[in-house]
Amino acid sequence: MKKPLVHENPRKNRVIKELVDGKRFATQLQTLLQQPIADHGPVSADELLLKIWRSFSEAITELNTWGLAFQIEEVDQADSGDRKSKDSTSELKKKKDKQGGKDRRGCYKRRKTSGSWMRESATVEDGCAWRKYGQKNILNSKYPRCYFRCTHKYDQDCRATKQVQIIQENPIIYHTTYFGQHACNSLKITKHEMMIISQSNHNPMVEMESPPFEIKPKLPNSDAIHDSTVKEEDQESNKVQRDDVSNDVSSTMDSNLWQNFAHDSIMADHSSYFERIISSDMEDFDKFSDFHFDEATENL
DNA sequence: GCGATTTGACCCCA
DNA sequence: TGGGGTCAAATCGC
């Protein structure tokens, strides 16, 4: 089977470019670190690290989007047969409702871990508008897992979802797993905010931020126990944050989360954080097993 | 009234 | 077979 030329796919070119850039920045960083600090030029190690982060995250995001496109294509093909599938759009939802009275709840294809990426931080806030659609107690886990989908799932056919679970208390750490790529415009972050993020010295692992939702253990009469005052305050404060972010629509970050990753990682543990994300995303490379980087980079 | 959250039901798949 | 992901009716809050 004839291998397609690299130049035929702009998305592939973009991935290659980001990876090549990342490699170049990593080489620069290596050179920089081998020199005495006094000999360091105008570019700092932190800046280079941020650039490396950006390049790899952009590449990962691109691959995720790409992988999702493959998945959608596969599902579409499956739908042409008698395979059951979920419908995301309201149009299809209405169509589904007309098909007999049988309850279709729980009728879905279990997602694969590939195409996902993880984040561990003291905050669950990521600038996106999420809507909680479920919560489950997980076996051998002290805390329940919360399920979120993008608020714009139906109006903009955005398939991004995330799962949030507390993995540690004191300090509280949320483990967030993201699935799919935002197809909506829910994330708005300004360049100014980016500068603040990248230049910030405060540690998010120390700064405790109230979540925009409440992870509560499933207890009998939990409604009676529930402190609504606290929740409302949390919701209000988070509403303000979201409003602040969404007020400026001049700069839309479509391929987004790298800022959060870079921010958290620089403030926390660089290498382990990178490994965590890469370990989940490397599975995507299986889809591109026929991809030859040496051959591709020669064509750049 | 509308959007968000809660929670039991449902079913896929490891 | 049962854990886990999603749906959707009921409920809540503004």
C-alpha cells in the first residue's frame, strides 16, 4: 500500500512542525543547562521549558483532534450498519425519541483511554464551561467520580467531557481526565491572562480554590446534610471568574489546555507532570504507526 | 420558565 | 458478571 506523502496533510505537517520546534527548544535548553548560570543568555530556562511545553502540547492537541476525527469517522461507518450509537445533536436526539419507546439510557460505546489526557492540580477550574451529568462511587475509592460534559454539547456539538475525582486531601488534589477536544468557543483566555499565568509566582498547589461543583459522598439523606450556603458562595465566586474570562473574546484559544498544563507544571513538578500527560497520549501514536518522523522532517 | 444538578436506571464491555 | 459511563426524570434555584 502506497504511503501518503507528508505534504498532503496539513494537520500532519503542523504536528511535525511542533515536534521539531520542541526538539530544537529542548536542545537549546540542554545547551543552556550545560553552561554556568553566569553565561546564560537572554533566554531563560523557564522560557525554553514553556516553549517546549507549548510545542508538545500543541502537537498532542492536534493528534487528539485528529484521533477524534478518526473515531467519528469510525462511528459514522458503524452507524450505517445496525450498530447502536449515541446521538449528540438535538436533531438526532429528536429522531431517536421517535424510535419506539424503549429506554436508551446507558446505551453507549465505552470510551478508550487513548485520546485522553490527565491533569492533577488543586483546582478544577480550567476556563471551560462544564455541565455535570453524573456522579458515581468508584470501587476502592474514597471519593466519588464526577462526570462533566461541555455546556455546548448540543448547541455546538462539542463532544469534550471530563471526569474529576479527588485523589488526595490536605492539600486537596483533583485528578481530572479530559476526553475529546472542544469544538465550541467555551474557552476564552486573553493573551494578557496568559502573561499573568506564565509570570505568576504563586503556587496553585498551595492556593486552595473552591470547585464549581460539590463532590459529596453519597450518604443517606444527603440533601439534609448538604450546606447550600457554601455551595452558593462557591458557585457565585466561580461565576464571577467565568464571566471575567468570557468578557474578552478577542483571543480564543482553540487548542487550549497547554497553558494550564504549563502553568501547573512549572509551579509544581515539571518532569512527572509531563510524563503523566504523555503517557496517556502516547497511545494515540499507535494510530500513526506508519508515520516516519525522520522521513517527514526531511521534507520540511 | 429555564438551565443546572441530582440520582436511579440502564447497558456496554473487561 | 458487575464496575463504570451515560441517560433522563425529578428536583432545585434563580
